[in-house]
Amino acid sequence: MIYDISMLISEDMQVYKNKENKKPKIDLVLKFDKDNCNESSINMNLHTGTHIDAPFHMINNGDTLESIPIDNLVRDCKVLDLTFVDDRITKSDLEGNDISKDDFILLKTRNSFEENFNYDFVYLEKSGAEYLSQKGISGIGIDALGIERNQKNHETHKILFNNKIIIIEGLRLKKIEKGKYFMYALPLKIENVDGSPARVVLKEFDK
């Protein structure tokens, strides 16, 4: 079974803090009845919907998107069920889960069950980011449009980036059970940018 865990991009989609300037603008610039073809353009923030953050997003001299090796994004991963968390994911919420060095961890929370932006979305708090860094994971994904929420100096992002941990935001994990999957997370191949929308799918391992 293959699961698409990406957000659908549309002009009325959920965007961070409901900011109007973050909503995609899609225009049909050539029309079949006039131009003998249909051709569209899109104008949107690179952190729209399901997307991958590059360190340059929060670190001024950080690596840009094309520095992320593609084999770090096409690989096995583990989904953790944290739907019991009401506010923030801390170290204590993560302890006891099967987390090992080099794992790519996806955090399933109540965010996946909300279609509209919730200013009180569940996020990864500093102690949780530090714990995952100490575990030596290679990547983290979350079903919120931000991995942190109003944290001073973007602590969570910087802890993860400084430990070479890839960040994926905006996943849709409502129908995904906890466990191990094979992940394909493919950003657009754009040079010198801080992030990119991505199509992310999970494949179940053969039983």
C-alpha cells in the first residue's frame, strides 16, 4: 500500500497563520479556446503546504536546499503516534519510543485531523528537539506547517539544523498507523533557496 501524505496545493488551502500573502496564486495564462493549449503559472511561498526546510531558512550562512542528498529523503522512516499530546512535544513524550541513531522520524499529532489552521497547533518543543538530537536521528517530519510555535530565536529549528537533521513540515498523517515505512520525500530541485514544496509518500513494507 502507498500513502500520499502531502497537502493538496490550492488557492484556498491552509497556510501558516492564515496569512493571505502565503496563499498560492494559480493562473491559467494560456487558454485552449484562444491559444490551442492550456498553460498555468503559480506564485507561492516555498514553505507552502508539505515542504522541506533547508538550514538557510533559519541560519544565515546555512546550507541551501540542493545540499540535501536525495538518498537522505528516499529511505525508511518511523511514524510515532503522539496524538495524545495537547500542546507541545517534549522529551518525556518521546521517551519510550523506538528511536535509534540515523532514524528519520515522523510525528503524528492531532494536527493531522484539522483542516483549518490552528494557532495552537502541536509543535516540537526545545527539550524534544534536544532529545532527538542526542539520539542522533537524521531527519524529522511533523504534521504542522511549522515544527515550532512562537519560540524565541527559533530554538527548535536551530537545534535540529545544527545537528544536521532534515526538517519536513506540513505532513498529513491522519490515516497512517505508527510503525515503519519506506518514504519518498521529493522537493523541487531549486538552487540557493531555503526550502521547497515536496510530494511525500509512504510505502508499507511487504509482510
